[in-house]
Amino acid sequence: SQQGEEDPQALSIQEGENATMNCSYKTSINNLQWYRQNSGRGLVHLILIRSNEREKHSGRLRVTLDTSKKSSSLLITASRAADTASYFCATDPSGTASKLTFGTGTRLQVTL
Amino acid sequence: DAGVIQSPRHEVTEMGQEVTLRCKPISGHNSLFWYRQTMMRGLELLIYFNNNVPIDDSGMPEDRFSAKMPNASFSTLKIQPSEPRDSAVYFCASSGGRDSYNEQFFGPGTRLTVL
């Protein structure tokens, strides 16, 4: 079953705007990861945040984690058309990536 | 490194036929995962191997599905007999390399259509 639930399911924004996606999960984690999937492709790892971290940045990506609320958010700043993809959160209970549980995903459409 | 390699990329078959999907993980990775992705159920973990040994196959739908990993560089997922409800995109992923302990690397997937 999918532990992570992403919100919104779909998001449409214009280029240059910021996009925020949220993920909620149910059980304890060692870390939470975000992946991107372009249409017709496999998933690609974007960023990992550990359970003892609250915020992490990577380029135009900003991830937050609130373990008390069992939720995470992914912010993409100054979005580009190339950011159009589906974004998934994945929870890792062990820290070894041996059994990631993926969320339902958010479909992001960035228009010119 | 070429990344995770899957074959075939597309497979169309008729109900009742045997289907074999193949995966070559990234060299040096010691964990391999098979996932199935559909619109209705999202991304589901079917089975994963560690050091070529199946660790968790609780996601395998039924006895029609089987997976093997005879060596560190090759794995197969077999469906026999196939049914229309098996139509999905099947992904293989690997992890556990020295520089990628915490993330999984996905192959391009095999799109399976069972008529």
C-alpha cells in the first residue's frame, strides 16, 4: 500500500512561479526522499532529508520535514517548463533504501 | 555507467502467454527492486533482492509472478500465464553502491500490454 499521500494530485503553474507539493506519511522514518518522473521514464532521485533535519536545499529545490506532523513539502522555485513531471515522495524506515514506500505523486505542469 | 538497463522496453502479448522481463542493475549495487506502476494503484514494490537473495516478495501479486537473480548483474521477472490486468509499466531499480547508499536508481521501465 502507498504510505505517502501527496497533495495536490495535480498542479498547473506558469513558468517563473513557485510550485509547492506536500507529502504525508504514517509510520516512523529514517529519511524521506523526493523523486521526479518524466513522462515515459523511470524515477530520478532529487533530494533526501533525514528525520533529524527540518529543511534542506538543493539548487532550486527546498524540502522541509515535520516529523511531528508526519509531513514533508517540496518547493521548486522559479519553475521552468522542463520541471514538468510527476513528483513522488518516498519514505525510508531503515536508512538503507532497502524498502522505500512511494506516495501517489503530484503531476506538475509548467506552462510558458 | 549506463545506468539500470531493462529489456524489452515494450512488450505486447496475448492473455495466457509467458512474459519475461529483464534487468541489469548498476555495477556494484547490491540491492535490486522490481516495481509495477499503474494509474489505479500507483507504484508498487513487487520484490527486492539483496546480494542476489530475495528478501521480501510480499508484493508479488500471486503465483503467476516469479523473480530470479542468478547473479549480481542480472534479474528476471516472469509472468506465467499473463492476464490483461497485468498490463502496467514494470520498473527495475538498484541501490547500495558506495556513493548511493540511500537512493534507488531506476531503469527506463518495460511497458507491458496483455491483450
